[in-house]
Amino acid sequence: MSIAVKEPTERLPSVMPAEMAIAMFDEEARKTTGLSGEEFICRYDAGEFRDYEDVPEGRELSYLIMLMPFGRIKP
């Protein structure tokens, strides 16, 4: 049995304004990696950080990865 998933036709409200979300992610990225949020996302998407996710040293990186949707919000 399959369930039909309806695509959203309107954008759902965010938990915070886009500018604030991007700034929050950027700050966390700079504290964790020394990179801007935008640079971290580009390098992550290129596969640079995937080897660090499953090691103890990667816990902070995993937290940052979970925050990435905030950095991808388009104002």
C-alpha cells in the first residue's frame, strides 16, 4: 500500500526570520569550523566533511550539520 504525498503549494511559516536563521547558522559555523556558513555548506555539499560525522571529534560537526537547513533558507 502506498500513501500519496501532496506537495506543499505554499511556504510554511518559519520559526524565525530568514536573515536571523542565516546569521545564527553563520555564527555557529564560524565557531565550529572557522568557515562562514556559506563556505561550510559549499564544502559540505562537495563531500569534504562526510568522513568526520561518525567519529567522536565530529560531534560538534554533526550539530552544525543538523543546523544546515537554517543556513540554506533563502530570504
